[in-house]
Amino acid sequence: MNNLLHLLQLADSAIPIGAAAHSFGLETLTSDGLLNPSNLQEFLTAWLEESGAQEAIFLRRAYSANVGDLSDELSARKLSQESRDASLKLGRRFAQLVNSIAGIQIEPGLHYSIAFGSAAAALGIDEDAAVLAYLQQSVAGLVSACQRLMPLGQVAAARVVWNLKPAIIQAAFAKEISCFTPLLEIASMRHPLLETRLFIS
């Protein structure tokens, strides 16, 4: 029971590590008129198939592999410096928080998904449950960002997250990395050039 409670706290999208300050390129896409409430669910389904599956695989690898090497590999796969830096910042803050409250030692300098997997493994949390919870909170965080970027009400936002459950499950059990998201990578790269910005990334 403790493991479930620990997982619920670690996978809370409101966990105080600064995730709410990042849109991972969604702000640029919204500003360009490419992302709106009518296509958000479709976009996030594609995000889960590509980026979500990649994060899930690296989280799983953190249960058994050298996490430092894993983080270097994931850095190489994140082409946009903005998204790469955001993932590393969240991973660092997550590790600091978990080390402080749980009395474990997660390596510094890890990407968020790898730090999450490393913490879950150290706490004895079931691997499948950890991956599903991580993807669920990732999607919830992105939808929350979209609520600040576009006219997306609370019920509509909740419906999007609810409808994405099958895509979350599919991404959680992906076997191969085939992440190709040029539109999102370019949007992340262009984010610092926006005239007005709500988010860091």
C-alpha cells in the first residue's frame, strides 16, 4: 500500500519541481495556430506514440541499466536544446526532491523519465505501474499547459486526458524507439524567439 501512495505522490503533475513552467514547444505551436482545442487530442495521441513511448522505454531501462549512460543516450535523442534542457532540469529537481523526502540517492544530471524510473526502482514500485503513472502525469501536464494557452475548459481538458488512456497504455508497453517529431522539435527551437511567452520551453 505504501508503494501505491509513494507512486501517487511522485506522479502528481503538481509535484513541486517546476513542470508547470514548461510547454515543451506547445506554446510555439499554439502561437502559430497549429494547435488548438479541436486537434489537441489527436496531437497528444501522436505525442504518446513517439515521445511518450521513448520516455517509457528509458524509464523502464532505468530499472536495470547504468542511468548515467542512459541519460547521455536520451540527450542525444532530444534534438532541441530547449526540450533537452527542460527534461534535465526537471530530472535534477525531481532527484533533489525525492532524495530529500525519501532518503534515497538518485544520481544528479538525469533526464526526468530516467530519474523517475530510478526512484521508482529504488522504492520497489512496480515497473508497469511506474511507466503508466509517469505517462499519465506527463499528459496531464501538457493538457494543463494548453489550458493556459488556448480556450480549453476544465471539462474539455478532463475529457482529453480520459480519452487518451488507450494511447497511454500503448505507449507504456512500446518495445522499440522510433521517435520522429520534427514539428515539435522545431517549435521548441523557435520558442525563445516568440515575442511574448508564458513558458520557459
